[in-house]
Amino acid sequence: MDLNRFNIVVIGAGALGGAVLSKLIQAGPASIKIVDGDVVTAKNSVNQPLFTKKDADGFVNKADAIVSKFSSTSSVRLVSEPFYVGEERIDSVIEGVDIVIDTTDNNETRLVINDACVRKRIPLAIASVRANNGLLYIVDGNNACFNCIYRNGKKVDSSGCASVTAQRAQTVGVKAVDAVVNFLMYRTECPFTNVNADTGSTLETYIKKDSNCETCQKHIHLDRAGGGFIQICGEGIKFSLQKKIDLKRIAVAFPSAVYMQDGRLLRMDSGSRSVLISDEGDFLFSGYDIEGAKTFISSVLS
Ligand SMILES: [Zn+2]
């Protein structure tokens, strides 16, 4: 395999993203950009082979953790983008790459990524796994885009960010990398493929573009005025401002706040609730409900 002329972005460095990255780094592309705003939790450090207890204890960002794990032993240029990707940031993240691999776990983010890839004519590989249901698909410009599929009711797995076993992530991750390599090297099409993550058996469906698709047919792209989204996940609520934030200003208003990660994270605890804020503008709430999180965000931003 001679992948070393290709530059790749992997969005999402969770269980599946980690499995994809382990295999992809071995395959040896020129560069891989890894995008994730999440920090490693104690649970991740047990379930996911790329993360350690030290990562969890230190609130290390997942993309940073993977880059530092491989950077001394791999010739692949690895770049960490330690933030959640949304409308404001997607264009710069995917600029100039040969393929985008989306391993995120929610349809809203997938639509944002799909929109940008269609607009910029960059192939998009989508991989997901929930329980033992895996999915692989490459949007290549000739077949249905993700919005074509989504608007016809195929919501792709993500009714919550259920954590997945390392074994199932591995099974789907390896197949995803094989599909990406075959696509890049030989332009081999990757149809919509359901993967049984326990047995590895697959079922392929060829899906044509929907002539009414807003994204690839009518070219009505997402409202780019955006600026933040809220996502409820297994381990809390996430919110992204989609831009850098001045942590010092916030720390002044919260005397109990503690800096971590060389000042790149601010942590605030009160009773059983805590908030982590990164200098990339990402918020991670635990013990909060949506209203509480919204109130907190508006108090910080006012
Ligand atoms: Zn479409």
C-alpha cells in the first residue's frame, strides 16, 4: 500500500475513531488530522485501548492523547484539532484533504460535515457503530449524499451516544479503513454497508441521489450564521461556541475555578455538578440538565 500521498481528516476520536486511527496510522498516509473536543474519562481509559488512566486523571483531550501516543513512533504527520466541529469550523478543518472520515455519533454533526464535503467536493467516509450494528458508507459525488439518505428516514444509529465495546469498534474500524484505502488507491466504490459488528458479515445497498436533496441537488446549504450547538451525550451535555474563548475572563467571575492542562482548560465544581471549559470554546457539563447548562452558558457569556 502506498498511501503516502494522501492527507486525511478523522472527525471523532471515541471508541470507533480510535479503532480507525490505529489501523489508519499503520497504513501510512502523509498526514492525519484528528478532531475531537472531548476529554478522556475514566470509563474511556478502561474501554478504549488508546487511552490510559493518566489521560483520564489529567483531563487530556482525546485528539491530543492519540497524537502524543503515536507521534514518536509513526512517520505519519499527526495533527490534533482539540475542539468540536460545527458549521463555523468545518471548512478550515477539511481544507485541502483527500478524504474526510466521520466517526462522530450524532446526525446533526454528520449533516454539517456532509454539507461541507459536498460543497467542497471532498469524499466523505461515514462510519458508525451502535450495539452490534455497524455502518460504512463513502459519499463520493456520484452516489447519495448523507442528506439524501437522512431526508428519506435513515437516521443512522445515533439515538444517543451509547458506548461501544472495543471489539465491535475494532471490527467496524478495520473495515472502514479498508474501504477508505481501496477508495483512495483504486476509486473502489463503498456502497451503504450494514456491518454486523459481532460476526463481521455485511449487507450492501446502492443508494442513488435523491433529486430533491437540498444539499447535493438543490445546493441549499446550511445556515452558516450558526454559532453553537448543544448535544446530550452518555456522559453529559456538550456545548460548542465554535470559536476560541478567553478563560481568564471567566476565571475572574468564578474564584473557585481551577486551571488544568497548562491553562487550556478551566474546571468548576459545585457539589455533584461540574463544568469543564476549553480555550477552544467547548463546554462539558456533568450533573446539569439542559436548562441549567443554558443558564450557565449565558451567565458566562454575558
Ligand atoms: Zn444529497
